[in-house]
Amino acid sequence: QRQLELYEAMGCAVDTGSVLYKRYRLEMLSERLSEPQDLPREVFAVDPTTVCQTVNTEVLYRCRKCRRALFRSSSILSHTEGMGPTAFAHKRITDSARLSGNGQEKCTSYFIEPVQWMEPALLGVMEGQLLCPKCSWKLGSFSWRGDQCSCGRWVTPAFQIHKSRVDEVRTLPLGNFQTAKT
């Protein structure tokens, strides 16, 4: 039934590039895995450093420390916003921490599909850190069992990159020149 609902949500066509399809595929894979030894190649998004740079509207995310390209906006798997601080009721949260959400964005991380450079870190383990493949700076973490977003939503599986660890790079065509905005 869930597959039929997904099919209907995608307009009665299988769109393998759809965020809904990518999230469903990862959820089904995480349910089957007890020890992720051999992951299918199609699970991984293409490493942006292996693709030639073309002019498009897609945003590129780079390591804030060494500027290595990490993933594209098409790899971000959006989720519905959670209940905020009330979702963390099991933890001791001070009143000042509860009130600090004054108009700031609630999600402090990107949840993305696995990218090819992550493969060595993902094989054989259920959770761990995600480090920049060039400078080994901690970018975030992953868990096949899932993790809680700062907005309160539980995301399964979770490949979480902290927004404070990456720069967003938009390529804007201006005449014959391209400029990068960070």
C-alpha cells in the first residue's frame, strides 16, 4: 500500500530522481540491513568532484574548511518539520533553550542521500561520523537506524551534515562570466 501511495504522489510515474523515491529507497534498504557490507551502487549520489562543472541552477555544498565539493542540492532529502523542543521532552532542556527559537531556522542540519565519497565510512558499520574526504574535518554523522533533527523530526536513515560545516555555492551566469556566491 505504501508503494502505491508513493506511486500516486509521484504522479503515477516512477521518478528515480524524486526526493520521495530516494527517501523510500533508503528506508527500505535500512530495514533490510543488519550490517551494511555491500551497498548497491545506485544508493550513492554521484560525487560532485567527478562530474564536470556545467552551468545549472543546482546549488553546490562545499566543506567550509578546505572548500572540497561534497554534495549538490538534489541530494538533500527534505523532511516535514517536527514538534520542536517538545520533541526532546526526554532530555532536560532549560527554559532559555526552549525560548531560543526566536525566528531562527529549526533545522540546523541537512539530511542527504549517501554520496560516493561516504562509501568507505558506511561499509560494515551502522553509525559513525562523516568526515571531509580531503581534510578529515567532522561534517556530521550517519546512522542507518535514524537520528533526530533539531526540529524534532526523526529521520531514518540519517546522513546528517551540519549547516555550520558547509558553504552553499550558487553559480550565477552573468554574460560570458560565472560568479560564485558564498
